[in-house]
Amino acid sequence: MEPNNPGPGSAMVNSSCLMGLLFHCRKPGITAFCRNGGKLSLAMRKGIFSLLLLAVSAIGYSQTNYYSKSSGNLNDLATWGTNTNGSGSSPADFTTANQVFNIRNNANPTISANWTVSGLNSLIIIGDGTNPCAFTVSGTLVLTGSTQISANGVLNITSTAGTPFSGSLTVNNDGTYLHARDGGAIPTATWNPT
């Protein structure tokens, strides 16, 4: 078989047919050849496919950042805005995908009802990494959502609810999780020292 004529069940690869390679790599038994005559390995085809998939995912994935105001309960949509001082447009809900809720501008924020941030790829970030911010979940209230605690940020759990926090938890360098209650389970967390 000639390199420039790879035959049936094969594909030539050049800059104009990279998407064709992506299609052909998904079919079993298909062989791809480089224009210079070399055969692409399965690992190479998978690598190219992964890079293209990652690039397409990155293009279609954008997050909307919301920032808390200097006062107000975090479970209230009006407490959030798109500008870093908390002004600007408020979110429509806490369930839309790709929303980031940055808790800052208030040294001691709280909630007045259970707060759930459930949108796919959505996140709660406690603190701005510089200024102190101690978010307290008190009474019998519950916080649910993927949460990161930044440097100088504190998640203070005093709630006596059976499970006052649920979701993934990442505590960054100089961040603090404070389990300030008697009993209850301490959540599984990722401790990120960098």
C-alpha cells in the first residue's frame, strides 16, 4: 500500500482534514496515515481526539461570576450582583449551570434559610483570598453546593442540622473549615496547600 494512497478503510491526515480524522478515529478498524506516509498510532489518534474535545468544551463553557453585597443574606438572590462590589445584575436562580458565587464584601455573611447552589459546574467561593470573610451556617440551616474556601476565608458550621453541609469542599491554603458544634460529621474535603 502506498503512503499517498492508503486504500479502503483509511484516511489521509493533513491540516484540512483533521475533523475527518476525528470522525474516522471513532470507527473500529479504521487506519489513519500522515501525509508523509507514517501511520498514526492509536495513542496519537486518541490524543488528537482528546485535545479537540477539550478545545470544543472550553469554547462552549463559560461561567457567570456573582459577588455578594456588603449586607444581606446569601440565600437571597438580591444579595448578588455581577460587579465585584455586588452591584449589577442579580442571578435568576441558584440552579442554573456555570454560576460562581463569590462571597466577599462582608466580613461575616450569613443565610436566613437553607441555601442550595445546584447548577452543573456551579461553585461557591468563600473569601477573596485577601480580606477576612467568615461565613456562618447557624441554627438548623443547611448549605448545599460545591464550595471552595480561599485564604482568610472561613466556613463556620454551628448549625445543629443532621447534615449542615453537603457537597464537595476544597479548603485552599490559609482557608479554614470550623466545625463549631458538638457532634455531627465533618465533611470530606480536599486540602489544597498551594
